[in-house]
Amino acid sequence: MIGEPEMNPAQREVVELLGAPESERPRFDAGLRHELRAELEHELAPLVDQLDQDDQLFVSKHKLSQVHGCEARYLAEETEPFAWSVPIARGTVAHKAIELGISWRGDPVPTELVDESLARLSQGSDSMGEFLRTCGEADRAELRGQATDRVTTFFDCFPPLKPVWRPVPESKVRVELLDARIVLSGKIDLSIGKANGTTAGKVLIDLKTGGFAPAHLDDLRFYALLESIKIGTPPRLLASYYLEEGRAHAEAVSEGLLHAALARTVDGVARMIELRAGSRAPTKRTGPPCRWCPILDACSEGTAWCSGDDPERFESDTTDP
């Protein structure tokens, strides 16, 4: 009988990260989900009047990160028509390939997974499908190569995910507030495990390229808040996994963390609504995202940062465009 393949050190570290004895897993009050929802609606209710009568505000981790960064860029991207490119599409293609690979029979081959991902996404009627059907051969080859690199790294670093671990790639979560006037939503790259009653057991994982950024913690805390409202028992652990480094940055979930995420969400939603209504003047904040800002040419602060003239410029490029 052939045994299971031996894991490399990076894969063993992932197994150690995911596991925890039942005695070490936190328990939460069964009423926590109702408490969090009630607090969100109480804080956001006064802001809804600034929305148009039939308007809905959709809030994602990306929009929260933007509005807590440079508000001028947030406003610009709200009005700028979205356009796919290789740097933007590569993550979508890679995540789809990883999703397929987790349930793939036998030993998944990254190039085959990426090709299948491209084929399936190309069949879509959305803008992503249109981009893949019409992009040039050079762009498609570049996209295929970059996505294959990410998928290969994932399977190099992660052990085979057993069905009993309940792995779920691209897990969607949504919370509608105030008669769906405000909708919080997200898609978790990978969730593993499950709650046992009110005892936490699930681990939420965000796959990252580049290096660590504080906003990555906020992204996962936002997901933990939504997951807690959705099922009532918060996740046990949050982990940003940096594919290029083969390491994870993990954080345990507590009620304090969830309330901090709630406060940041309320503050972000308030900024979004006020910026849209014109009752708040947008502030500017320079950093690596300036390189991809649609209003860079008209922004003296951003151009100074990109040229190296900003004395507070920092070199760490931690986010994709």
C-alpha cells in the first residue's frame, strides 16, 4: 500500500497552524451575532438618510481599505470605468485554478488547472469573460504564466487538503443591514474547519503576494465580523498567507477584535456616504497605491511620492494594483 506523500517543512507549518486541541479553542456567547448586528444598525441608521431613496451601498474589504487610505483615490475609482488588465486578472485566474485544484482527483498539475480556469472564465458573460476572449496572445501568455506561478506556489506550500478538514475556496459571505440599504459582502480565499456549537474552529485564510501590510489584518478582521454575524460563532483564527515567502501571519479572534472591526467598518461606511453626498472633503494619503491611481497625473502629492521627492516615502511595496 502506498502511503501519503511526505510533507515539506512549509506544508508542515500550515498543518500546525490549522490544528488546535478542542480545549484550546475559544467559546463565544450565543447571542454575539445579534449583538454585532444590532450595534452595526444602530451606528449606521443615522447615515442612511444621506443615501438616495432607492440607493444601496455595497461595502467590500477593498472599498474599506481604499476609503481608509486615500479618500481622493477612492472617489476617483468610484467614477472611473473598471477595466481588466493582466495584473488585475491574474489573481482571479489563480484563485479559480486553486479552487479547482483543491477538489481535483489525483495530483493537480498547475498548468492544467490554470488552463481549465482560463477556459471556464472565458465562457462567462461578464466583463472578465469578455477580457479573456478579446485579449491579445501576448497578454494571455503573460497572464497564464503569472497565474501558474501563484498556483504552483500554493500547492508547494499547502498540504493536500483532506475533505474532513472541510476546505472551502472562494467562500462568499454577505450581511444586509437596514432593509438592505447597506450590504457588507466578501469572498474569503480559503476557509478550513468548522465551529462546534459555540466553540470556534474555523480558520479564514487570505492568499497574498508581496509582503506584509497592516491593511491585510483589517481585511481578515472584516471577514471575521461578517462570518460571526452569518453563523453566530466567530472563526478561531485569521491568517494572511504570503505565497512568495511561504509563511503565514496569523491572529486569534476575540470579541475585542470583532468590535474593533465593527468600529472600523462603521467609520469607513460613514466616510463613503459623506464623500458620495459631498458633505466631506476628500483627504489624500500617499503610498505604493499611488502608482496605480487614476488621478496620479493631476495629484502633486502622488507624483512627488512616486518620484521619490516625498520625505515620508517608504519603499515597501506590499500590495498588488
